[in-house]
Amino acid sequence: MKKILIIIPAYNEEKSILNTYKEIVNYNKKYKTNYECIVINDGSKDNTETILVDNNIPHLRLPNNLGIGGAVQAGYKYAFENNYDIAIQFDGDGQHDVNYIKDIVKPIDNNKANLVIGSRFIKEEFGDFKSTKMRRVGINLISKIIKIKTKKKIYDTTSGFRAADKNVIKLFKDDYPTEYPEPISSVNVLLNNYTIDEVPVEMKPRVAGKSSISKLKSIYYMINVLLSILIMKGRRK
């Protein structure tokens, strides 16, 4: 049986992190799975750390806020050092559904992909919550640029619900972007001749907190991520 680690980056998630963790624990009990978890407390200033400690939730405490990229990379380093076969990125804010983990792991189990993205957009009728109209326009544009750069179409370029095999775990523990982590890291995977697959998932509105990308930052984000993709070069494995 493959060792599977769920990486949960958390910054000021006191209102949702316990429930997120309990959903995974309850799923393991119900379906006899053994998904292990590591929460990366990314310098939270609220009661996230207290909740993690009081409830014996496995976690790493980062002394400073590194941002989503740094927190996720810390999780990949942990996965690599502890010899996990698959690492899954999973938001701590209640948006991701543990029931879809089996689906995003399947292409890796079948040796069909190195990285699998849980996608909101490959089935238009799938689910009610997808994102704001403005963000979907940006996602579509990023998708087109990625296809120009790599010849591979990625529908949900900003999804943080992803599964990585050992090859990608090793790649990400050494090289994971601090800015625009999902689209940039996906391009990096493709430029290193690894394969990406997407499977349909339904996502929920966040339980608490707010997105790290505000409306005012959306245009800045899009321009910079597009430029970053266009200048990227393949890296050695």
C-alpha cells in the first residue's frame, strides 16, 4: 500500500482547520483508508497553533509567514524526507472535499500521470461553486499561455487541490515558486517532461477567511504570472 500524505497549508485558519482535519480522520475511519496529514502552520497570528496543539494534530510550525508557496514547499520537503509515495495539497479553509482524493490519486496509481489536478472546469456542469467571473477569465487566459508554452492544456490553472508522485515531490521540495505557485509549478512539471492529468472535482465556498488574491491584486497577478510563464526554461530533474 502506498504511503499518502495530505499537506494542509494554514494561515490564520482557526475557524476551519479543526473541522478540515476531522473530515479526513472520519473519512479514514469510514472507508478504512490511511491518509496521513501534516498541517503547515504558516506563521499564523490567530489561535491556529493552539488548536493544532490542543487536538494533537500533526503539524509543522513555521516561525514566519512564508506565504502559500513556502508553506506548501515545506510540506513537500517533509513528504520527501519521510519517503511518502504521494503527496496531496489540500486547503485548510474547507474548500476541498476529501471524497475526491481517491479520484486524484487514481491516475498516479495507474502510472498515467506524475501530477494530478483536481479541476473545476473540465466538466462545465460539475458543481455550483467554481470561482468569480473575473477569475475565470484570468484562469482561461493563463491556460492559453500555458498551452502555447508547453503544448499541454490545463483547464484549472489555479487549483490548489493536487496530487504529486515521488518524482514531483522531489522536484517540488527543491524548486517550488513562492509567487503564483500553482500555474508556475505546473509549467515546471511539464518542462521537466513529467505528465499532468486533470480529474473533475467539486469545490465548496471557503468556510472562513479570505483568498490571498484580492480583487485589486487580480490584474497584477495575471500580468505577472503570464510573464513568468513565458520566460520559464526547463530545469534539470
